[in-house]
Amino acid sequence: MHRFRLSTRERCELVDITQRVQEVVQRAGVAEGVCHVFVPHTTAAVIINENADPSVCEDILSSLRRLVPADAPYSHGEGNSDAHVKAAVIGASRTVFIAGGRLALGTWQGIFFCEFDGPRDREVWVEIRR
């Protein structure tokens, strides 16, 4: 398993990690297989979505803010309950096929780390299987 670190700058942001994950695939030397991407945090998640137009990320974040507002009456007292809910709804892992030594993503797809409780130093875990 490979791990890499990243630092987020905002309370809520999407960070494109596609290239970093692809570098792990290339170093593994696997031509055909599966790539598992996992985020070991309870207030962060990972998605696959469009990486060509940055307004898509803005739309995703603004929609999540409306669906799970930060100022709702939560029981959890740390002030980050909305981040826990967003992470639970989105999910902590994604699986991508590897074909020809590359991530088999669609034309417009990228892999994004979803920060919901930043800024923070975070980790992403990547496992490659043949």
C-alpha cells in the first residue's frame, strides 16, 4: 500500500488527486488491475467526478452546504458535525480499474479528495492489485 499526504487550505474544498494516484499506478508497474483509493478520516471523503470544468466542484460543494448546513442543530459538540455527515454520505473509498498501465477513467473524470473540516494535513491510501 502507498500513502501520500496533502494539505488542504479551506474548510470545504475538493482537491484533484488524479495525477498523484496515477503516479502510484505507474510506480507499481501494473498493466491491468484495480486501484483502491481510501481516505482514513471521518471528516473527509473521495469522489470521482468531472475534472475539466472547475465550476462542477463549486456546484458539488455548494449543493452539499445546502443539503448539510454547518449551523444545523447537531448533538456532536465539536462544531464539525456537518463534516462528519458529508463524509458519511460521500464515502471514504473509490475503486478504479487499471488498463494499459493507466487509471481507466472516463474522458472528463478525475479523482478528488473532499475536505469538509479543513484546513488540515491529510493522508490518502492507495492499494494496487493485479
